[in-house]
Amino acid sequence: MRSLLFVPGDSERKLEKGLGAGADVVIVDVEDSVAPQNKTTARAIAARFIAGRRGQTSSAIYVRVNDLSTGLTDDDLAALVPAKPDGIMLPKSNSGQDVQQLSAKLRVRAGENRLADGAIKILPIITETPAGVLAAATYAGASARLAGLTWGAEDLSAAIGARSARDESGRYSDVFRLARTMTILAASAAEVAAIDTVFPNFRDMAAFAKECAEAERDGFTGKMAIHPDQVPVINAAFTPSTEAVKHSRAIVDAFAAAGNPGVVGIDGKMFDRPHLRLAERLLARARAAGISA
């Protein structure tokens, strides 16, 4: 999961355009991008679209449902699980317990629709409430459905009363840097993908590319997008380069050739086991992106 593109669930035109954007995951949204009075219509459009197109694309299809506190989640699942989405994005997740609750709902819906238990994954947004940020460590072991963890700044900003999530230079302020950091650490602890949040100003591609590069540097393995033009930039940033793959392969091969010791030397430089783990992770990302590693 390098690129995850949000598409409003109530627009067939935008759904078609989103499917052709080349994203690893298309997130059909029936939450924030759909007005309350359009929820029922959006569910019907989204379900019809997913059922008709999921076998015609290499993109995984996830659905962002309404959060558990709204009372709308069950209606979302009733309408959309029969269409067999690959995953559910859970907004405003407050803890691993919310993932467990959603997993139980999915188990029931899967049984009703004769789907394999666990076939539908879960990707929670874990920083949209203060409680969610503080409970980031609770996702490890929460559910086998857990595909990754991601974060968001806009809802958290509203929840705490922050006028902006970024300072005058465009950098996240302290609270939001903490939320971002907690997401990386929580994903690592849970051994799932860490997905960076959206970049709202889709016209500023230079700043967007810089943010993608910084996210990849810090340990994120993908990023969410709000516009199809952002997808190629994300895919490029989170696809390991040929040089990085070659270097990582050399480290893995050197450890194997030496009998898996604690330290190996390559071209006069010493590499220990943390370097080996980092190399193995990069090679896994390369294989997921379709690169021979």
C-alpha cells in the first residue's frame, strides 16, 4: 500500500476517474465527503460500483465508513459488505478495541454474505480524537484483520481547538508531529504498514513531493491522496530505488553467506543486525511494488 486515493462514494464519475489513477488502493468514501442527506444514495452508488468493478482493476478497494459513534456504521456495512470490498477504513478510531468491535461486525456480515472470515481488512485512522492519539499502543495484537495504521490532522485540530495543524512555514506544530510520530511507532509495534496522512493543497506539487520524501525517510510506507494527480508522486516516493534495492540485497546476501552472524563487513563498512532488518523491510516493499528483489 503505497498510494491510497480517496474518492467520494456518491459520484460515479469521480469513482471511474479514481479507479484509473493507478493507486494501490482506492478508498470509496461514504463519510466526510458525503453530505448527511446523501448517505443512503452514496451507499447504493458505492456498492454498485465496487461489485461491478472490483474484478476489473489491480487496485484494492477499501471503503471509509462512518465512525462507530455515529450510529451509521451498521448501515454502511449492511450495504457495502455484499459488494466484497478488500477493506474497511475506520475513521476516528479511539483504540484497538474499536478495531475489535468493527472486526466482530464484519464477521457477522461476512457470514450473512458467505464470505471468508477475515477476507475484509481494516485500516483505522488513529489520531482524529485526543483519546485515539493517547491509545496508539493498543493496536498491537488487536485483530488479524489489521492492514495498517494511518493518521489525520483535520479532525484532531477541530477536536482540540487548534486554529491550524501547521505553522507559518508549513510544518506541523508539536501536537500534530506527536500524532504523526505515534502512528509510525504504533504501526511498527503492531507490525503493519504505516500510512501517512493527506496533503490538502494538491496544487502545490513541490511541497507535496517534499512531504512524501520526508514521510518515506521517517518510516512511512505509503501516503493517502485526495486527488488523482498526487498518486504518481506518491508511488515514486514510496517505491524503493534500484540503488536501494541493490544495496539492501547486498546486505542480506552478505549475512547469509557469512552464516547469519551479528556483524558483516561490506566494502570496508560494518553492518549489524538492525541494518539487516532494515534491508529486509526495504526488499519486502520492493517486492510488493512489483520490483524484483
